[in-house]
Amino acid sequence: MSAGYEVAVRAEATLGEGPTWDPAAGRLLWLDILGMRLHTYDPVTGRRTTRTTEQHVGAAKPRAGGGLVLNLRDGVALLDPDDSFRWLHHEPVPGRRANDAAVAPDGSLWAGTMRYDEAAGGGTLSRLTGDGTAETILPDVTVSNGTGWSPDGRLMYYVDTPTRRVDVFDYDGGRATGRRPLVEIEEGAGYPDGLTVDAEGCVWVALWDGGAVRRYTPDGRLDRVITLPAPRTTACAFGGAALTDLYVTTARVGLESPAPLSGSLLVIPDVGRGLPQPAFQG
């Protein structure tokens, strides 16, 4: 079904990704991974900013003490409130870059990587704490993507895009166990990319090459499909003061004839209610 989407920011991002609501600043963070751009958007004033990042950037999340944590090509770094840059965990691997990341209920960062050539098993999902300690949780993923948690914090959802699945884990005290499929995206509908979880525990997932966002119930039932005018929808997140507006990033990369809104930031107002997201404790 179609929904009343709006264009929040008309842009031509090569690989738009990582929408994240920053409640302290009342703004949305989003990225152009390959363009090395960190964007902000204030939906009240319309104010936008753009910052060039040091490397290809997969995610930017607010920190509890102010500033941002960045998932970059060569590791995880911190932007302090005074805008200074420093590495938290530096681990360059030739041919590999950062991708999506999320902050867990305990304030740790779950950061994904992938190979530039998307070689099978060349990516990882790692958990990082505020002191820079890193633990590889999944060592052999291909395109590490969306990660999110249920409202009670007892389940973790995760996407390794080429599997076509959204998987679910039992989550307890920073441990994710019992991996199993929640849903599998059928052939021809696109590939699961970024995801978010709403206040009812439903999982919203953006479909790369599907031009849509889907909502699945906690038992894996398809509940809603929202079609959008850009084939490469990459990620989604709730934002706005009441967390009722769903922001969706899109990409132009690899398209011979991009749609007019490919690379733009879209928003679907009043579509649901999101969960407040924890800040990184570092």
C-alpha cells in the first residue's frame, strides 16, 4: 500500500543510510556512507547541516555525555562535544568497511562491517563498550545491516542482507544467543537492509531493491507494506518529538537511471510510535 510520504531532504546521496533521532538536539542524523557525509535535519526549523567525515562512515549515534560515536572504515571513533575527533577502537582491515550499527539497551555499540566486494563471510558484528573493548559476536557475516531490540530488551533482531532474513536472538546482559529466523523476504521483493523496532514490538525493515518498508509483528507476520518512490530504500527510524514519524534513507549507487528521489531522505508522518533509543555509554 502507499502512504503519505513527504520529502524531508531532497538530496542525491550515493548511499544514504543510518537515520537516527537525536533527542537532546531535536534533530535527525543520517549519512551518505560512500560520500563520507554526516547530515543533520531539524524537522521543526528545517535547518540542515553537513559534515565531511574522515572515512566512509556506516553509522553515527549520540553519546550519553554529548557528541557522537562513529562506525568508520577503520574502526569506531568518537566526536566530542567540542567537535574533536579520536579513535575508540582502531582496527583497519584492507578491503573492509563499516556498515550499520546500533546501541543496545546496556549502552554498548553493536557495529557491523562488510567487504567492499561483498565477499561471503567477510564481515563481522562486534560489541563495543565505552572503554573501547571490542568483542566479535558474529565473525562470518557478509553484509552486516539492521540491528534492533524488543521493547523489553529480551530479543535482538539482526539482518545479514544476502540471507534475505530478519533473524532474532535471545538477548540478556549483552549476550545474544539462540539465533533463528523471524521472517524471510521472498524472491523479487528486495533484500532486507536497515530496521527499527516500534513501541508495540513490531519490526520495520527497509527493502533494498524493493522500494518499500515492511512492518512485521513479533511472531513474524507481515502487517504492513509501505511503497516508496525510490527502489533502494536502505534504513528507517522513528523521529520527531513524539517519535511518530518514520524517516527512510535511500540510495543512488549502482542505478543506471536513478529515480528522481533516489538519494533523498523521506518521511512518513504519524505512521506509528517508535521507542526511545539509548545513547552510547562512552
